[in-house]
Amino acid sequence: MSLSLPALFAIVFLTGAILFVVGSIVVRASKIEQEPMPAQKALAPALEEVAPARDEAMPQWIVSLGAEQAAVDVAGRIELVERLAMVGEQWCVQMLQEALHEERDRRVAAAIRSALKDLR
């Protein structure tokens, strides 16, 4: 039994299409499992560049962002505020409002007020 050339091409095409679909499903499933949450993606660079703690307690809003192992200096906190403003989601606004009540440094507080003003 001999296959005609068009039938052979159809079999090869269908086999390739099936492999493509299966491969796409596998790749998407693995990306979904590994994908970090949006907040983690947006704030990851700022959280990686943290400074060691001095003699002051870390504000709770920093801890709630997942930086409990390291204290963030003034520049790092301002960068976190800017990143929260860039994300701009409702939870970011709530986090910034919480941060404004807790923040003791006037430069960081000014950055928070500016970010909240821009988000409204």
C-alpha cells in the first residue's frame, strides 16, 4: 500500500500541528506554575537592593511587602514608594496610605504623599 504525496504531506502536517499544540500547552502550564505575583515582579528589584538595618525598627508596611529579612534605607523606601505608584492598583494605594501613617522620615513621607496625589 503506497501513500500519495498529498496524503503524506497531510500526515506530516497533522503530526506537526499536534506536537505544536501539546508543546504550547506544556510550556504555558509550566509558566503559570512559576510566574510570581504581579506585586513581587514590580517590587523585586527594589527589595533586592536593601541596606542593612541600623538601630531603627523597620516599618510594618515594608514587612508586609516581604522584606522582613532586611531593613530598607531611605532611598530604598522611596524606590518602593515609586514602584507601588507605578503598579497603581488599589492594594498599592492602601499600602501607601498605611505607609504614610507609619513613616517617620519626612523625605519618604513626601514621596508617599506625592504618589498618592498622582494616583487619585
